[in-house]
Amino acid sequence: MRSLAKPGIFVCLTFYMILSPLTFVGGLMTRTSYPVLDTDRAMAADVASTPTLVTVTFQQGVNSYSGCEDTYIHEGFPDENFCASPLLQIGEKDTMATLVKFDVSSIPQNATVIAAQLEIYAIRSSSSLSMTVGFYRIIRHWATCETTWLKATNIMTWGIPGCNDTSSDRVGTPSDTEILSVIDNWYSFNMTDLMQLWVANPDANKGLVLKYIDGPSVEYNFASSQYSAIILRPKLTITYIPPSPAAHMYLPIVVKNHPAWVCKDDYIQDPDFEMGPTGSPWSRLSGGGYELIVCDKNLAFSGRCFAWLGGYNNANDELYQNITVPIPTNSSYAVLSFWYYLYSQDNIPDSDNFTFYIKDPTNGAILVKVAQMDNTHTTGGYMQYLYQFAPADLEAIRRVDRKIQVDLQMTTNRQSPTTILIEDVVLKVCQLLGEK
């Protein structure tokens, strides 16, 4: 039998959607960050429509910013809090971990995040040995000046001491990893996808935990938000496209005497699966004989229908659609986005896998790897995934005469199945035209 989750998960998901409808609406608005092209309704204008990139840096004490909170927790001092410490600690075989949170609510919810990086400065280490560390998204509330190795707050313990429960404390897959090897050095972590989630869904921002992943027994100390040299405190830099003042209006195809963005996002048919299982253009293959397009408004992110892959043992499910994407030579921007909810009963990494590929429909060759997640990449509800195509990706699509296959696959092993629900699969291509 195919199942989504343990008993009660349906109620929990419905509860989340009822409490946070505006969060979902805010997330969906990122689809209109670029104007939607409608050639029948395009109109002339005498202003440039090129999106403006905005870059902001959040660093405690700089430009009156006071929204960074950080501390560390230590197994050797299980009941002590270190929020006043000028240094953050990490290492010694995961006997200590750093927690950090940035307030990014000043960025409009329907902005499109193009790039984001979190930087921390290494002050000292216990030896010259190196180790691998990673930032993990925290999924429960914690209080900066209350949290310890045992507790998230004064009245709430961690699921597993040290913020180590991947079902209630943090996610199981790091947002990014780095190898620590020298001191007096900045270390940078890519946070683009995570910042898009936090900007669109502010309530999802529970901060991050920096943890040891691999390497010898060594300790590194970083400047905290309390460090005396402000310039060395943790900093988060985000580049984004602000929402258009007329996000739902049709902007010009060509703007006289100005460059213009021309965008289109209707390449994928039935992107939200609302046509249901009988009328949808999506092709489906299920090793278990299940219908992969399901309609249930209690489980849907928006509307009533969605794609359901996996949820049973030895699953081999595939959902695909062949499309033509006339990407011009001077196309400057293309992004593929979708919303997903992933639940798993399997805690062993790489047991179950979801992949999203762009393929050559003639021979099945992979042109672009959009997404790859295993069963540890669980979510507490629907999240948006964004993939911006690199120039090499666009060139690979041009080489196959712009004819591609959008392919989603889910495979599981023979025990403890994983489920992924998919909605709103949108491919948007924008072309920057020169003066005409």
C-alpha cells in the first residue's frame, strides 16, 4: 500500500496550511517577479523594464543592523549558554555547534533571490588540521540566550541533544559545506535556495546550525555578532530582484530606445496538475501501478491536484513531458521552479532518491540536473525549489534544437518508503532585447 506518512501527518499538514495561507501566497508571488509575456496583449511604453538587481549585506552593528543572533552549544557544558561570547565554536567530533539567525524581513516577500552567501571569519583553531563542516536549516524555535546542548529554550529540550534530531530539530542535509583549514580567513557558504524560502516564508526562518561533518578532532573559533571588531562579525549578503510595482500587468515586448526583458513561462503544460489524472498531458510510469497525479485539496499546496511520487517500497515512479523551448541566442535568464513536500520514514542517507532532469527526448541523455534529493532532505511542509540555468545549460538545450523532456523520478528501496508531492512546475525564460 502506498502511504504518505505515519498516522496523523495528514492532520498536521492541513493544520499548517490553515494557519499559514498568506505564507503560501507570498511564496507563489515569486513566479511573477519577471513580467509574463502575452503577445496578444503586449502594449507599448516609454520606460525601461529591465529588472533592477539589489544587493544588501546584513552584519551586526553595520548600518544600524541589529538582527543577527548567534551562540554556540557544547556537550562538555550541557547546561551552559554562551550567547554573550565573542567567539563561536565548532568541531571536536561534533561535541560543539554554532547557531546563527539573521532577520531578512526587510526584503519584500515576493522578491526573487538571485544569490546569497553567508560568511564567517575564523579567529583561531586548536591545531593545523582541517575538517568539513556544514550549515543546516533549523526547523524548531530556539532562544539565543537560553539554548544549551540539552535545550532549545528554557522549557523545551532538543529532540536529540546538540540540535541533532533531523525530524524535529533540523533538516538532515546541509545547505552548503566548507573545508576549514586555515585561520584569519573568511569562509563562505551558498545560501541562495534557503534565502528564497526565508524571504517568501518569514515564519520558516528558524536560523541555522553549523556542525562538524567529517575530519579529525580539531576545534575552530569564529567571530560572533558580539566580537569587538565589527568588520569580522558574521555577514549575510543577498542579491535579489525586487517585485515589479505592476507585477500583474503585461509589460512591453519592445520598449523604444531602451533594452527590455521579454519573458514567457507557459512552456510546461498543466504545471499545477489541475487538469487531473484523466486530462493531463504529463506522461506517467509507476512501478507499483499507482496513479501519479492525485486530487485532494487537503494535501495540495494550491488548488486541489498535485503529483505524488513514491510512498511505497521498491518504488520506481516517473513523470515526464516533452516540450519545445525556443531559447534565443541572446537569452539572458532562465529559471525552473517547483513546490515540493518530502516526507520519509527512512533515516539512512541515499536509501531513496528524487531526481529532476532536463533530458534529450530522442535518446534520454541528461542535459541538465535541476534537482537531486535523497530521503534525508525532508521538509515540514511545502517548500519552493528554484534552479537558475547556467549559460552551459542553455547551450545544451540549444544543441538539441530546443526540444527537451522535463523528467521527474522517484526511487525507493525495500523498506521505510519516502514520498514527494510536487506542484507548480514552471519554466520561465527571459530574453534581454537591445535597442530597436
